[in-house]
Amino acid sequence: MREQKTNRTAAFVAACAVMAFTITSADATSNADKGDLKKHETTPDQQYKPSLDVLEGADQPGAKPGVPVLSKEEFANANKIYFERCAGCHGVLRKGATGKPLTPKETKELGFDYLQSFITYGSPAGMPNWGTSGALSKDDIDLMARYLLNEPAIPPEFGMKEIRDTWKVLIKPEDRPKKKMNTWDIDNLFSVTLRDSGEIALIDGASYEIKKIIKTGYAVHISRISASGRYLMVIGRDALINMIDLWMAEPATVASIKIGMEARSVETSKFKGWEDRYAIAGAYWPPQFVIMDGNTLEPKKIVTTRGMTVDTQEYHPEPRVAAIIGSHYKPEFVVNVKETGKILMVNYEDIDNLKITTVNVERFLHDGGLDSTGRYFMVAANARNTIGVIDTKEGKLAALVTEEDGIGATPHPGRGANFVHPKFGPVWATSHLGDETVALIGTDPKGHPKQAWKVVQSLEAQGGGSLFVKTHPKSNNLWVDSPLNPEAEIASSVAVFDTTDLDKPYDVLPIGEWSGISEGVRRVVQGEYNMAGTEVWFSVWNGKDQESAIVVVDDKTRKLKKVIKDKRLITPTGKFNVYNTREDVY
């Protein structure tokens, strides 16, 4: 029964994880003061218009004997479908990562009929059932089966010239406020991703009021806060970064840049003495990261991540940059390189003579967060069912926690959750996409050496399809979502454990039902605490044309406290409390 549930979950997970969304165009800006807003406005022809297809305009490889010929129009349409539905798992170059390789070497052996059937029905191993789910038509599936027998399209590169051409300083640093000009409680502000509308919502954590909606790039992936707490950085899947000044009378974008054609991660320098000096962003395509000025986003340095894999030491042309964190122990950025399985410790003391320490971990690196001390970076190599532990002080691998140690199928921790286990001391938790378990890993090599970097306990939650776990230093609750579970009831609820007594059964809170929304699946995703640790916020994520909401739960009583509804809350997903995000509280 558990195996059956896991397989169904895996298929559904992969389908949801690569869904693409439609957005609007970019942010109109405002001046630092209340007056003279006009001089910073953009005209329609100046506004950022997102490219939703990395492969758009890519050259069509020449036809080969025995390979179906695609017209120019068919090739362009197939490129678009592949980028929107497939590239997230299989890679732009079809070399594989979470998904299997789809180069002609593999696809020709399988043949047209197999590919057509596979796309239609999917597989228990995680391939979505694109046909029977209605996501792709029969004509689309026929096209994609023929497309996969052809050589992959090669998207264009994106170097310094292309990056600088997108760079805009809308309000120069000298024209920005010298002090905070609004009465907002910035520390308890939430930056909420409105995925399908290409926006973020800034919501006050006390009044639950939407203070402002700001236009951003395509499907914002994360929000990060500069060390000073002044600048909010958001990055969309289309690699557009918006730098928002929270000190302004009405916070708005003051600089923007596009660092590639597809991306997921952005971060700022946090080490003492280097606060706000630099920003960094990592791209999925081209595979590279870019170091920028922390006040203007001026691009300073581009570094490719192409290279050899950690296991077979073969060349990989598309090692994408996943999570990035700013070290608290050195003037370094910690950069995950997905396909090669390497972590790069990028020292920014001298970016003209950049020093990078390479730490071999495991393929394929995805997301992660720091332990409670801020020293150890816990990162998921989710296709290998492994958690890597990186010592950011020593700049080396501390441990690999594997399947044999108790890690479940496809760990997806987000940033994870830190708390003190009643028996084993400090632990860090991850849930899993592929099964219902929550792994608790000991993180105290000095105080609890026998438990360090081992799974000390494995909890069973509602089911697979979990994306995030959450707790807070002032809380005794561990919250586990499961938005990608195929069971609607599970997807629309959360499990909550008592961290002081983990043998007690978990409670299930019907967050979707509490929202009052009756339509859609009502996927409940990503708990996020307020600054005080007294409330946890959940997104009730529906389709673009359906009602969504944010549900606020009292952490102590586990009872409903507030439902935030607004027609502008279009597909809310990630929520990032300014204080907790800045201070790495999770």
C-alpha cells in the first residue's frame, strides 16, 4: 500500500513540479519621495516583457536519415512545450537530472510508439501522465514523440553584453532615502509570491493588510533580504531580479537585471563587514552564476559552472545553479551546482581574482538550509536520496546522510527545520516528495557526537508530495505540508507534530477547508512564521482562474486565526517573512 501511494505521488509530483505559468510584464517604479513619481515611470515600450521560453529562437538541428522531419512551426511549438513541461526535470539539453536523459541515443532505442505511450500514460517512477491527465492533446503527444527523436535544440548563450543590456538602475543610490521613510513594520513584513500573475504581495504581519503588489519576473521562485534588512531581492524563473527598497515611502523596484534565460536563486553578502556589498544569482541557463554590486545590481563577474561530475568525472554541459546561501563564517557564497554534484565556496574578498573552493558532494543538488548554529549547510541531493552536510567554517564536506541511514525518497527540505529533539538534542528535519517520511538528522557534533549527521528518528506524516517543513525557535510544533499528494484531502491539509513528544500521533489541520474556498484542489503549501513565532501562515494554492487564500494559524492553539482573501492573491505560493529570512530562522 505504501509503495503504491509513493508511486502515485511521484508521478503527480513530477507533473506539478514542471508546470509553467503565464504572467504579466514588469514593475512600474516610484521615486524615493512621495512627489515627482513621473520621472521614474517606464513607458510601455520600456517595460520588461518576460521571455517564457529558453528555447525560443534556438536553431533547428539538421534532419538525419530515419528521423521524423519537423516543420519550422512544429519545432518552435515543441521547443515551447518542452521548456514548459519537461526541461525542469530533464534539462534544457535533455541530458537528464531528476528525470532520465532524453537525447537521441536513448530515445531512438525506445522508438516512436514507446515514447508516445510513455508521454500519454507516464510511469510509477515519476513520469507524468501528460495524455490521460489532459495536460497534452494527442497531437501534442505525437509532436513531442517525434521531437524527442531529433537532436536537442541549443539555446543561445547569455554573456556580459546581454546581461548589461538588461540592467536598469531606476533610482540611483544617491537619490534613495537616507533613512526609513514609511511606518511599515518591515521586520514582520511578508513577501508573498503570486506565481501566475508575475508579482509579489507585500503583506503586513500584524494587520494582514496587503500593503503593495509589485510586478516582477516570471514565476518568482524565492525572496531574499539583504543583511541590512533594507533591500528585498526577488528572482523569477526567467532570471529577472527585482531589487526593492523597503525604506521608501512606498517600497518599489529601484534596480533590475536579467542574469540569464532561466534561474532560481539569489542571495546577498552577509559576513560581518561585507553586509549588502554584493549580490549573487545563479542561472539554470546558461549554467553560470553572476556576482553583482549590492546597491545597484551592476554585473561584476560571471562564472560558468560547466565541468566534470563528482561521480564518473565526465563532462556535463548544463550544470544548473540551484540554492545559494551567504556564509556567516567567511566572506563567501555557498553555491549549489545541481548536475555536477559540487558545492562552490565563492570567496568575494577580491572578485577580480576570485577564489573558489570546490566541495564534492553528490548529484543532483537541489535545495537546503543552515543548521541552528548557521555553520553547517544541509543540502538535498534529491535524485540520489542523500543529504550533504557542508561545514561552511572549514570549507569541506562533513558528512553524507544517505538512504542507508534513513533518508527517504526524493528529499525536498526547502530550507529545512531546526529544533531540539527531546532525546537526541539539536536536529534538522527534511520531508520528502516520494514518501510520507520526515527524517530528523542530528546536528550537534560537540554536544551529541554519536547522533551527529545521522537520522535519529524517522516520522511518518500524511503522505508523499511534501515540499516544506517548518518550525520556529519559540514553537513546539513541526509543520509538514503535502501539496503535491494525489489525494485532494491530503494536499489541502497539513500534519503537525509536537516536538516535545514525537511519539504522539500528529494532528491534521484542514487548512483548505478553513479557507472557505470550495473550488479547486486547494493545495496547501509552505508554512511560514511571523517574526514573533506566534503564527504560521499557509498558502492555499489554486489555479490562476480560481480563488486562492492565505490561512493564518495560531501556533500555540493550532486553531484558525485569520483567512486573508483578496482578488489580487493569484496563486500565492512561497511566503518569506523579512526577519526570519534575513536571520536564517527556520
